[in-house]
Amino acid sequence: MLFLTVEALRRANAGDPQGQCLARIMAPLIKFQACRDARQVTGDGLEVRGGGGYIEE
């Protein structure tokens, strides 16, 4: 998906109207996927480290 978006951006910069349309669609989808995956990875990391609860020094 990322490589498709990069290719669309390259085509859009070259003046291709189809590349411009595809880049307008793919960029928000990449952002959505990154944010969704970040939430999952962060939650898994908290579980591995014992949660985000109370910590005593």
C-alpha cells in the first residue's frame, strides 16, 4: 500500500491526473492504517511491560 502511494505521488508530481486522484485517496488511508496499527502496538507494548499502572521507585 505504501509503495502504491509513493508511485501515485511520483506520478502526481509529473502531472498525471490519475496519479493525483490516487494520491488524494491513498494518503489518508495510509494515515488511518498507521494510527490504527500504532494503537495496537502501543497496547501490546504496555501489556509486555506490565501495563501502565502505578509504579513505585
